[in-house]
Amino acid sequence: MTDILRVAVIGAGRMGVDHIQRIHARIQGAEVAAVVDVDLARAQAAIEGIPGAVALADAEEALNNGDVNAVLIATPGFLHEEILLKALAKDLPILCEKPLTPDAASAWKIVEAEKELGHQRIQVGFMRRFDAEYAALGAMIRSNELGELLMLHHQHRNPTTPPGFTNEMLINDSVVHEFDAVRFFTGEEITSVQVRLGKATRNAPAGQHDPQHVLIETESGVLADVEIYVNARFGYEVATQASFEDGIVNIGADHGPYTRANGRWGGTVTPGFEERFAAAYDVEIQAWVNAALRNGIGGPSAWDGYATAACCEAGVEAQKNGQKVPVKLNPKPAIYN
């Protein structure tokens, strides 16, 4: 066990820089030791004002740096597999932003590598589990205070999408969070996914059908649905309604004070995920650091990353054929029980 995590942040893009500043300014028990980016100038800009941190252009150089004893991966998903395998080979604590990897087959390779290691080292960055409202709803479900959970209704709305945001990315980059949320709330695996394509907004770019309706079923028969609407124009909104035997619970939706003044009423809507889940990211990274200092993980595991990748594959297939598609999972290794 170490006294402090000296973290190499791999990737100095939007999410990586956010985590660099978080670790430097707000997280206890960790410091930024290195920042890696193929654009070395971007890595150097990211460490400005952080004493002792070094900028590097190669992830392997960071993993071989004797001052590094933990890794936070914030690169695009297609780069994750190689970095994860090399970090596992060194038995380093890892926080990997979602996705674990872009597909179930490569995610399973990571699960198998961690199984061979004999203990969990990877925490996957599904930050919603650390949001106060998500945590409160999860506790209500587990306490059974309103009876059995019967259904979940999710809304996931973005103001716009960046160039190149494909139809498949609605599932792989957006609904992936709801797949994890359903698994978190129910404590069960998802057994099937169906996607329905209805009337599309004129604001969707060519080749993208928006919004979509995703239908989900779990092992015990809990039904969940997701309205994924990524060109909603008004702001960023993530909300859930849970239907119990003895009540209904809503979380998310509008954010901040609701004001009536000067003949007008209303509140504010967050512009993006960083603002909506800023506190959740802080709690997530602190939980990872605290657990890593005890040689554990503090949140979603590599198995969770693999299971959501399998859900995404079923979802993309369902987009194309409109059918109810089963989620195919390999047997769960004992280290994740």
C-alpha cells in the first residue's frame, strides 16, 4: 500500500484536462505525476501550474516512469485496450473512462487479463453512480421502502451533437450510461434491448436518426425505457423516474433554483455533462483514490465495462433490425462476485 497516488493521466483532451485539474485542486491522497498526449504541446499546457508533473507523448513512457503508481485513462475508447493491458501487467490501479473498450470482445480480453492477475485493478468511469440523486434512488431501491421496483423511465437529452456523431454513437456514447444505470439500480444484468425509430427532428445531421426510444428488460423482468434525444437544443438534461409498487420517485431534470420574479418564472438547465455531474466526478475520483490506496477499486468494475459493451452491441443491432435483441454475456469470473 502506498501513501499517495502519483497518477499518470493518459489523454489531455476535454475529459483528461477536467480530471487533471480535479486531482490537482480537489482530490485528497493523489497528485498528477505525468500527463500523456500525442500532442505534446497539449500535454505541456495541461500540467502548467502543477509542480513536479511531467508532459510526455507516449503512454508506455509514463507507465515506466518510476514516479508513477496509478493510471487514469481519458483517451478515445479505441486506444484503451493496449494501455489497459500494459497497466495491468504492472499491477497498477486504473481509472478508465467509459467505454472500457469499444466492443464486447476486446472488453472480455481485459476481464480475462484481470482475472489472470487475480484481483481487481480497474475502475470504469460511470460517474452517474456517484451523483447524489442517483445514489439516493439506488438506496431507496435496495431498502425496499416503496416495495419492489417495477419500471424505470429515463430521459437523456443533449443540446447538440459534435460533427461526426453517428447513429450508432447514440447508443455507444450516450445510452451506454443508461445501460449502466439500469444495472446499478436493479443489481441485475440486462437481458434484451430493442430500439424504436419514430419521428425524427429536422435538427439531426444527415445519417443520424434522433430521437430514439430504447426498451430494456432485466433478469427479473424490470422494464426500462430511454428517450435518447441528442439534438434537443435547450440544454443538457438527464432524468429518471422509478415506478415502485407503493410510489413513484423522480430524479434529475431541471437544475438549480426555481425563481418567480418580474412577471417571469423558471430556472436554469445545465449546458453540458461536466456541469451537471461536476460533483459526481469529484466523488467518483475520490472514491477511486481512497480504494486504490487500500489496493481495491471504489466503483464500477471491468465486468461492468464488459457488460455495458455487450448491451451496446445489442442496442446497435436493434437499431438496425428493430427487433428485440438478446444481450450475450460470458460467465462472470469469481473475482467480480
